[in-house]
Amino acid sequence: MEFSVKLSKLVKDLGLEVVYTPCAVEEIKIISADVNRPGLFLAGYHEYFDPKRIQICGKVEMSFLEGLDEKERTERIHALFATKPVAVMISRSLYIYDTMLEFAAEYGVPVLSSAESTSRLMSDIISILGVELAPRITRHGVLVEVYGEGILILGDSGVGKSETAVELVKRGHRLIADDAVELRRVSNRTIVGAAPENIRHFIELRGIGIINVARVFGSGAVKATERVDLVVELQHWDKTKNYSRTGLESETIELMGLEVPYTVIPVHPGRNLAVILETAAICNRQKRMGYNAAEELMEKLGLENDISG
């Protein structure tokens, strides 16, 4: 499935000046997460040029054009706009040649300007496009932020995911999504979760109904997105199963091609799941920093050889 982002989002988020547009910027869609500086293209090398990418002209490109005579400059600019790139952006509020606007009108290419440096502008655009155009899936579960750790809570319907999330919110943590969690792989190391816009900030509690967490607990109790640092699966207690008691084993689960730390927490009357999840968040952060309490205990008991074995 191909995703897209409206050019109007970049204009709004980055404060871009619309110099020319063939139609409303809301109607122009970006489908490539990559951007390009067309210096090589302007110099005459046209191989591997992708017009689906936003073209960013900075000081190097504009200085190169300035050094050409008028006829050659016009030819180079014409060649660029004739490819009909999705958009051309000029950084540092540099001077835009009239021929650029003429060819932009001829080929229907949006031209935008930014006061930012070229590197900062590229970084900001890549950051936005990387999230908006990232591959995504939707999982049934709850996503919360606990002590800065994003915890994706999975489990069968009725196991207590939403109730646990509300208890965590009451304890000062934040809700990202309930019931449906939209997961996006924004890089080769990171998965970010969010709620679908139409159900954002809402949570369902059996026996009570639907509540708006932002209205009930305040805007500080919710967050738009969060990285998934840990996956916790809540399971009804099964006395025939052997659950981890030491934490020596570091389990992971495959999520969109990435391995994410994973743990199973059995649900049993009398267990405070909110406190357990708080502890799980802290332990997950400690493990990422290189500390494992179970390993330290084994060493103090003189059983470190059993760990390696």
C-alpha cells in the first residue's frame, strides 16, 4: 500500500512560503520519503534522477546557476522543471529567478521558499516524511508511556488492558492509544505507535463505557505518539505454565521486521498490574543501559557460571 502526505502539512509545520503553486497545496501529495539536491542534475548529469522527490536548491545550486550565462542558466532551469518534480524548495530565502517561476507555471511545479539553512530544511523534511510515509500496521492493544518507556500492551479481549492503562494514567503516566494501535516503522531501529485520529484520547471501560482521557484526566495524561520500547502480553493465569521468575532470559518479539523486548505477565486476582508495568518499564530501561538485577544476584550467589552455561 502506498501512503502519501499533503504538501500543505510541510508548509504548515515548517513555515514555508508558497511562491507558486498550480493548485491548492492541500491537493498536492508527496509519496517519496526521500529528498534530493539537484546540483548534479543542473550540472548536466541526469541519470537516476527521481522527480517524485522534493528538490531542494541551496546556496551551492543557486551559486552554480549564478555563474552561468543567461542562456545556459535558462536551459538548465528548464531541464529541471521539465521533469515535473513534485516540488522545488529554495532554502535560505535565496533569490528565485524569474525563469524558475515561468517554467514552474508552464509545467505545474510548486515552488516554495524557506529561511532555514539547507541542511536544517532537509533534516526537518526527512523527519516529517519518514513518519508520515512509513510502513504501518494496526494491532489490537493499548500503548502507554511509563517513565519515558513506550509499552505496547497486548492480550485477549477482557484481560484488563484498558483498566490497567487507566490506572497507569491515574499514577501520572500517559495514554497514546487504546483498542487500535497504529504502528509505523520509521527507521531500521524504531517503531512508533499512535492512535487513529478518529479514536484518539478515547478509552473503553467495560461497565462504564467510553471516556475521553484528555477531558477526564487533563491534557498531560495523553500523548500523540511514542516509540515502542517494550511489548507486554497479559495472559490469564495458567498454573500449568512456567512463567519467568528471574528475568535472566531476554525474550523478544518480531514486530514489523524488528526484534522488540517482550515479556508475558500473568493476570491473577490481587496482582497490581499498574505497579508491575511500572517496574517492567524501569527494568527494561536498566537492561538497555547494561544492568540486569538477576545477573547481579547470580554473581553474588556465586552462580555466574550457571548463567553463561
